[in-house]
Amino acid sequence: MCYLKNNEIDEFIEFNKKMYPLRRGLEESILYKLHHPYISRTDDIIYTIIVAKDKNERFIGQFQRIPCKYYIDGELFDAYWGMDYIVEEASRGSAAGVFLAKQALKDNHFGMGLSPISFKLHILLGEKHISDYYKYIRFKSLPDLLKFALSIIIKHPLLSRNTSDYYPNIINIGSVCFQKKSNPSDINWEFENNNYIEFSRDKEFLSWRFGSYPKIFTTYTYGDESGTKAYFIIRNVIWKGLPFLLLVDYKYRGDTLQPLLKAVSKILKKSHNYGIVTLSSFSDVDRALKHNRYIKFGSSGQIVTNIRINLSKQQIKQRKSIFVTFADSDGDFFYGNKEWYEL
């Protein structure tokens, strides 16, 4: 087990292409992660990527990580999001593969979007299951729902519409006014002293996560002189062969969640998309989504961590332990048609 070296990046990308043959734009996605503002690296070593090699120095496994910062009880901590842990099939029983798993999970980290086998491995290695996340969908209309269902039944997408280009500068929902922002780092999000886990949305993170692809993501904010009170970030995605909006990231204070969801629905109403897809790990958001005619779909995903955080069993059961969106970890990477953002 060792860290990836700078002069091994090309070979590492080829290893990933072999492990994930359906992903399009995989090279760009890896280079994008390597430009994370929190990343720790020297001129020679990339500390966020742990690799395993055989005796011939050939890659046989990996554990990719994205640095993150999280808040709980008003304090800020450093950690990682772990992702793309994989060992080639022929080496999965080898000492190198087992050693990779044990070493990779030593640093403070979170994981989500795990396969059933990966989830069991994390639990066997002493990690804690701290929440589940659900995916939700809202269709624009009943005819759109029926067309979508038909395309699934016949296993062939219907003639697809163009994706949306309707993004008004102002969206008024009662007394709440959402404004479109050209720069995601215009968001001024301050965290409160909450007893659950939230992940940093500082300007460095927002600039990297969304500002790197200004033609892909669209940002709306609501706030005043004291700062941002709510925001959401959306993008178009082809899902199941049809165009949808993806609600990638959102934050809210007080009673601004309902206006936020209504603002997203306004965009959907005048777009060419069939519906909206988003993700929730928090019970208050679950209720708001259902109130706005979102339907839970697919299987739930697990969120795990090796960090000893004081979360009660009741808090975990009530889904009030951690707040995540598609923007955390690699949630929306390759979502839908398994293509990278600009392809």
C-alpha cells in the first residue's frame, strides 16, 4: 500500500479506465479531483489517493479520497470522503488487497454510495452506519410521468426533448426572492451551532465544486445584508435516456425550504425537462419534498464513518444525524448517463 505519485497519474488513469469501462470522461474527472483546494500533496506524492501494487509494480487496487471539512456543535473538523475503492478481481483475495482496505480506512473519513459488499466491509472494519440517504423525483406533469414510464417499460427512450435553458434572473416566491448568480462563491454560507453533521460550503469549496464548470451549474441565492439565507444549485442531466433537472446542492435557514423547492419547480415548469431528481439525508427535507409532490425512488444508500462522533441512536433513527446533498462526496459525478460534465 502506498500513495499515488505524480509521475504515475497516466498509468493510474488507465487502471481506472479498465476498472470503470462505462464512465466517459474519466480522465478529466480524476484531474478535477486532484485540483481540490483542500488537497494535500508534495511535488512527488498525492496523499489523497491510496494504491496497491503487485510485485511487478502494476496497479491492482485503489482508494480515492476527496478532502472535506465538516461542522458539528459549532466546531470545524477535517476529514475525507472515500470513493472508488476497488481491487481488480484476480487480486481481491491477495494480501495487498486486504492490506489496502485496512490502511485506506484508517484516516478520518465518510463514505456514501457504497455497494452492498463495500458497505459490509466498512462495517466489518469497525465503521459506524450513521444514516441513509434517499433519492427523490418529481415529474413536471402526469403526461411526463406516463411517457417516462412507457420509455422504461419498452426499454427504449422516447424521442428526447432538448435540455432546459430557462434560467430567469429573478424568481419570486411570495416575499422570498431568489437571484441567479454567475459565481457560486458569491454564496456566503455561515454554519450554525447544530448538533448534526454538515459539510463546509466555504468559498474555496464552492469555486472548485461548481465554479470549475460555469456552463454546467446554475446557482440561485436568497439573502440580505447578514448573508445567504437559502441557495440551490441545479444542472441538466440525461437520466434513463430523458432530460431531467438535478438539484445538486441546497441549504436553507428557518422557513426558506418550501420557497426554495417552489423556485426549483418554477424553473422546471417552463423547461423541457421531464422532472427533477434530488437527494435527502434529513427528515425535515424528506417531509418538505413529499409535500411538494416528490416521490422516493430506488434503494436507499448508506452513509458510514470511522470518526467517533457523539450521535445518539434516536438521532440516527430519526434521520437527524447528517445533512448531505449530491454535492457531497462524488454524489453527482457521472450521474445519469455516466458521462462527465462537459461531454
